Amino acid sequence: MKKFLILLAIFIAFQKGANAQKVTLKSLSYLLVGNWETNTPNGRITESWKIHGDSLMGESYRYNLAGARTLTETVVIKKIAKVLHYCVTGHEKNNAGTTNFKLLSTGGKKTFIFENKAHDFPQKIVYQFKSFKSLLAWIEGDIEGQMKKIAFHYQKY
């Protein structure tokens, strides 16, 4: 019996680690492709996603209250060494450069967790699809010893 429990524990641990590997670009693109928008006190933020070859490409824009548009980030979700990565390039002052976040796990079929523990902030990027037209995304991580989380409630338009 003890041998069985040990084997069962190993199997469960392997399955949790393999969970991220089961996610395909196709399953993620089914949920993500399209245009998303959230309103903020300072204007609105949009994300637009499309399939590009064997990857997903996204652009994020910030619109101020007057309607002026600023490109904030471009993102490519692609496989690197057989694992999906969220590769984000910042375009704003103090947020320039590209950082890769590895798909860590899925919290069910509609939640995707990307992580890079070595990055300053955020260390995690999460996309949680509430429905086909509703998405809760958030970034989180440690800033000077304090955990911080910023949420974005997007609607597909």
C-alpha cells in the first residue's frame, strides 16, 4: 500500500507539472484572439490579439481621456523549447526592453499563468477568462518586499 501511495504522489506531481505542457497555442488563441478593452480613471486600455504563423501577437494601447493613443507593449506568445512563453516588449519610458515569462501552469482550462521570478515587476502575468467576452488579467509580484497585484477587467468588443 505504501508503494502505491508513493507512486500515486509521484504521478500527481508529474501531472501538475505537465499541466502547462497540455496547453496548446490553438486552445489559448480560441479564447484570446480579438480586441479587448478596459476603462480606467485615466482613460482606457486596449489589447488586440491575432494569430501570426505559429504564435500569437498582441498590442496594448493606452488612451488618455482626450483620446490620444500610446503603444505601451507588444507581446508574442510562442513556444520556446516546447513550452509556451509570453514575450513582452515595453515601449514606454522606464518600461523598455523585452522580457519572457514561461507558462507555469493553468488554473483550469481558462486560466493561464506565466512567470519570470527573475524579473523586477511583475513576476507573474495571469489571464483568466470569465466567459468568451470577459477576461480578468492581472500582474503581480514583489516590490521592495511588498506583494503587489494590479488587475485589469477586460471586455471583448
